[in-house]
Amino acid sequence: MTHTPNNQPGRGAGRTVVPVLAFAGIAVAVMQTLLVPVIKDLPRLLNTAPSEASWVVTSTLLSGAVATPIMGRLGDLHGKRRMLILSLTVMIVGTLISALSSTLLPMLVGRTLQGFALGALPLGIGLMRDTLPRERLGSAMGLMGSAMGVGGGLALPAAALVAQHMDWHVLFYGAAGLGTVAIVLTLLFVPETTVRAKGSFDLPGAVGLSAGLVMLLLPITKGGDWGWTSAATLGLFAGAVVTLVLWGLLELRRSAPLVDLRTTARPAVLFTNLVSIMIGVSFFTIMSAVPAEETGAATGINTLMRSIGTSVSSAVVGMVLANTSQTIDGVSVPTMRGFRFSFLIATVAVAIGVVLALFLPRARRASTARAGNEEQTDPDRHGKLAPSVPAPSVLAPVYEHPSEQPVRGH
């Protein structure tokens, strides 16, 4: 299915759609960085052990990893705007539960529900693709990415200020307020789109992917506490490999899979996802390489890849800083050697990401040329064929790999 905004709201709709979706991205970014200023105080605030308090962060990571591909696929099937509102609603419910909690268990429930907000990201990107004309899509996605960065950056000092001078529960009330405003703006200014994927929701695929992701991310985030060679860590890693392999075989056999692995194997999609694991600079590049009706699921997988990269990096850097720290007056303090080694790891990761990015196929203006070819062969309103005129050479797609070139008739 070709992306055409002709059956979507007019160009003027983008003037409100883009800033509203960018604001939703800010609300999600605020939720992600909400507790950073009070992480060290969580054991005292929740009256629990430090190892148990870390679950407050881990639970959000796990639920977000599961939510992104699932909500993306549900959006493709049943409407991205509808699922976006659902994601933000679940986030608000979780935020209010956390705001009313001062013990570990209800806080974990609230934080797990908050993680579902990460599913809003692929949905917002999908709405942009379905709603905006092609020439505005790149700048719109850049604005949303920038808004999320700005939201996360502003949330850190604001949350620190609130935590220092007010009750720390005010952080959650503020996040719930942002989520509520995002829902109201979405209802008022973001139209539902007509782009739909065929088929039904792949429940076995969703369960298998969720189980595999939990078994993969859990030892990554808790391996430092459990021990990287402990039975729990190694057993979960092994279980993740087996589960994800079986899940992949199941997806290849289904007519309407949760994730189309054949599409994911295309070079433009595969290498973008590999780069996404290493660095986040390939933000939203699976757009032009997937059908419009699969945008939500494809973007959800890319968001998941970046989450895995973030999880791995945080675990590795945490281990490095812990192993290179010095004890001063009974307090463990990170050393400059540890920070330098962490930056070296980041540099290597970026270098690997750059190398992987070199393998990304490139097609300049391929979609424009394809649209022009369709206009030449489709009947016009009067039932006549438009004249077949060669497209200007400036619109011809340029492919990096011969395997990507289409077969043309003469």
C-alpha cells in the first residue's frame, strides 16, 4: 500500500497535528526521566532495600519494551489515534497510582503502567506518516525527536527542583497533568486516519515476544546485582534466546504476524535497527522502507531496538563505574578512570554504528518517482490514461545496492 495523503486531512491539518504529537512526545519524555533526581533516595522514600528499589526503574523499562511493538501493531489494525489515546490514558492511570504510593508494590504497579506510554512513540510517528504530505514528513519527525530531547532535558532540572523543595509525589501529579493535556489536544486536533493493516492481532506472537523480551532485558538490567555468571542471569539469557528463536519461527508461519520478519530483514530496515541498538542517531530512518499500513509495528520495533541499546549501555557503564570506584569515608565514589573508560565504550559503540550505517541502502526521491509512475499508468477522472512521459532524470531513484533496483520495461 502506497503512502498517499490524498484521503487524509488537508495540508492545513499538519499545522496542528505536528505540534500536538510533539507535545505528546514531551509528556512521554518527562515520564521517562521523572525519577532520575530521586533515584538515590528511593530506598528511603519507599522504605525498602536498594536492590528492591531498583525495580521501580526496571519495571518501566520492561513494560515499555513490551508495549512499543504491541501498541504499534494495534494502531496499524484499529487506528493509531485511538491507540495513542489509550497509551496516554494507561500512563496517566499509572502515574496517579504512583502519586498515591509510598510503598514498593503499588509503586511498581504504577511504574509498570507508565511504561506503556512508550507505545505512544510509534503511534505518533505513524500518524504523521498517514496525515502529512511527503515533503513535510522529514521535518515533522525531526521536530518530534527534538521535542522528546527537549522534554527529557527540561524534565531533569524541573524534577530536581520539585524534589528538593516539595513532596516528591508532586512529580507524578505534574506528569499526569501533562498526559491529560496531551489527550485533550489529541482529541481536538489530531484526526484518525484511514490507513489500516489487514488481518487480526497476533496474540501468540505478542505473548512470545513479551516473554522473550522480559527474559532478555531482565538480566541486562539486574545482572550487576545478581552476578553476570549467576544461574539466574545465564538461565534467563538462555531462555531469551530459545524463546525468541521459537517466536521467530512462529511469526514466519503466520499469515498476519505481529512483526513481519521478512520486511524486517530488508537491508534498509535491518541495518537501521542494528544501528539503533548502537546509537540513537538513526531515529525514524524504517519509514520509507515499509508499507504505510505497517508503520506502527515497524517503528515500534525500532523503538524497541533503541531501548535494548539503552539497557545494555546502562548496565555496562554501571558495571564499569562500580568496578573502578574508590571508597572515601565509607562512601563509594566513581573515579575519572571509570568515566574515561565509559566514554571509550561509547566511542566504540558510535564507531560500530557508523560502520553499520554505511550498509543502509539509499534511494533518493524513490517515493516521488514511484508516485509519478503511478500517475502515468492510472486512469484519470475521465477514464483515460495519462500520457506516458519519461520522468525527469532528477527524480530517478539512486540505489546503493543492485539488488534494490527495480526491473524496468522498455
